[in-house]
Amino acid sequence: MKSFHFYYLSPSRGLAFARLTSTAEEAVMGPLAARLRAQGVTLRVGTAVKSLQVEGGFAVDGEKFDAVVLAANVTAAKALLPGRFDALTAGQRYAVLRLWLSKPLGGEKLPAFVATERVRALDAFCPVSDEVLELHSYALPDDLADAEVTRVLEEEFKKYVPHF
């Protein structure tokens, strides 16, 4: 089921959000990378891969490895391993727009998470803090240009909360 989130099925007390008190790099990615490196894992993050060989052992751009984890979208995976992912198609784009407000929400009480009746792109919105709101689209329409995403999400949000 496209764009269906596991949290609609659990937990029993409804949607609950835990927010990081530091950056994702400090709280999650940094410690994870450190643990992997301590176990002898070589990480290459943000590095373009030109070739990936899997037959007869693993090699990335000619360098041999015991194992490889490929974290790539469908288009990139198909280019690196032709014929292996032919049945897969790329999913629709996903967008999260964070709005930093010029003043705190203050007395404005918004629910922790609001699912909308999608007009074109906005599926949900939620306050991240007293001064930050997030607007979510779980499947951007294919005909919506990247340059128009911000405008469309903001316009749709104003239909639900006109005074923002």
C-alpha cells in the first residue's frame, strides 16, 4: 500500500513523537558510524560509485570488499547492476518542508500531527517546536515541478490554518 505508514497500525496509544535534542549526525549517524568502524567496516558516505561488481566477489570501483551494502535509489541501483532490478520502478518523490516562524506559536494549540485531505500535495503537517512547523507530502505528483513544491505545500497549508 503506497505511502501507508506503519504508525497507523501501532502503537496502541496513537501517534507519539520523540524529538532529538541534538542533530541527527550527533545523536544517530555519528555513533552508528563509530560503532561500524570499530568493527572494521569501511564507510563511504557521499561518494559516487562508478562501478559495482558482485560476481566472483565484491568490488567497488575496482577495490575489493568482503561484502557491500548498497544504499541507492532504484535508478542508481539499475545503473550499477543492469538487469538485476528490472522489475522495480522508482516511487514518487517525498517532501518535507520545514517552516521557521517569525514568532513562536505561543497560545496556538496545534495537534501533534494532522493528516489532511490532500488537495494536490499536502498529506500532513505537525509542529516540530514552538517555532517550527513541518509540512509533509508522501507522494508528490509527477507533474509537480521541484521549483513549485514549496509554494504548493504552503498554499495548501494555509487552507487548513489560514492565519499563518
